[in-house]
Amino acid sequence: MPLLDPRSVGLGLRRGLLAELRAAPAGSFDFLEAAPENWIGVGGALGDAFAELAARQPMVFHGLSLSLGGPAALDETFLHKLRRFLDAHRTPVYSEHLSACGDSLGQLYDLLPLPFTEAAVHHVAARIRRTQDILGRRIAVENISYYAVVPTGAAAPLTELDFINSVLAEADCDLLLDVNNIVVNATNHGYDAHAFLRGLPSARIAYIHVAGHYDEAPDLKIDTHGAAVGDPVWALLAEAYRVHGARPTLLERDFNFPPFDVLLGELATVRGHLTAATVREHAA
């Protein structure tokens, strides 16, 4: 399968941006990211537009519904369908959230945090391994934003960082590093974002997400993907490149879309940080 250039930048394929993405001049972005649940089996004009973009741009896919940490059985019927979709598009990366989003009654339509315990590590790692077996590829899991810590009862809690690192090692999977989520969580839960970033394993980072958030209060940030990227996130992105090296980077914007040129301006800022990181690597 093709690999993404570490210096590549991408945008999320959202239906609200479909016309702009199709009309964008060559070189405006290097890859697109889409949720497979939103496109599997889609036909008509939307399906044709998706096929056109997929034929000319590398596509990575970011899942929404596997509920890797949830209590309900994995939907293996969907996973087999997903494998056919991923194989057809020869995607370089498939990722999902390190979270739960469903129970025995069905989808909850939210990304819920997991308890930071050894038992949860074993549970989610086993499900990731099974997912990888069915899909026939390594996957990447994303560090999510969360607003409450799940009680661990009598079990000794892990730190968020130790929990993520333990899952990555036990599942032998990769990491989709969301820089914005680190900034959000570090603010909301009172830890050092830069120390957290430095504690992640460079070798497992498949690609990076960068996005904006909403400042509800000085000590409360809301992960929205509906605003421009802020200075703390840009600073942590630059630090990510210094610590972990250049990685393909996706700008997430899910709603409240600005003029397309504004999004391309943010992509240019990402490219500037990547260029600086590449210069440093070559000078080292």
C-alpha cells in the first residue's frame, strides 16, 4: 500500500467542503481523510464526487463507530465490509478512536473515555488485535478529548499517558496523534501538555491531527473542530515535529467552515512548521 510523505498535509473530506475540494488547484493539499461509515455504499452524485476525489488524491480513513473500548461485541460483519472498502482504495492508513461509542443497545453517537486501568488496557488491546486481524493491516488509534475521568473503583488507576502507551504496546498498533486533544485535556485536567507529548512513542505515530477548539473558560476547553487553530495548538504542533519528527498532518474542520482560502492558509502554516522541522532534521 502507498505511504504518505511525512511532509504531506491534508484536509477532512466533509460534504460541506465537497465543491471546494473538487475545484481546488492541484497541490492545494496532499491527501484527504474521510469517515468510511459516511461513504460505504453511497451512490449517485455524492458517490461520483467521492470516487473522483479518491481517484486523484491519496485517501486515509478515520472510523467513527467501532467502539474499540466498548462492552458490546465487535461488529465483525461491518469489519469485513470495511476491509473490502479499504482494500479497494489502497489506503495508507486506517484509524479509529481510543474510546467507546456504543453498548449492547447500539450506538451512543459520542466518543466516551475509557477507565485508565490495566483491565481496560487488556480489553481494548484484544479488540484492536482482532480488528487488525480482520482488516489485514495495522491500524492507528487516536488519543481522544474527554471531560470526565471514568471511575476505576478498586482498581489502581493509570495516568492517561501510561494507559495510551500500554494499549499501543499490547495491541501492537499505531497512534493517530491529535495535538489539539492534548491541549484540551491538559487544560481541563491540569497536566503539562509538552511533557505528555514527549512521553509518546515516536515510532508509532502514523500521522497527526490539528484542529481548533472553543475556550469556555480559562480552565475549560471544548473540542469542537469548528474554529481556527489557536496559538497553543500551533506551538504544540511545532513541538511535536521537534520531538517526533515530521509526520503527515491533517487539518480537521467539521463545521462552521470559513472561506476555503482561509483553510488553505492554515494548511500553509502546517507546511511552514513541517518545512522548519525538515530543515532541522537535515541539519542535525
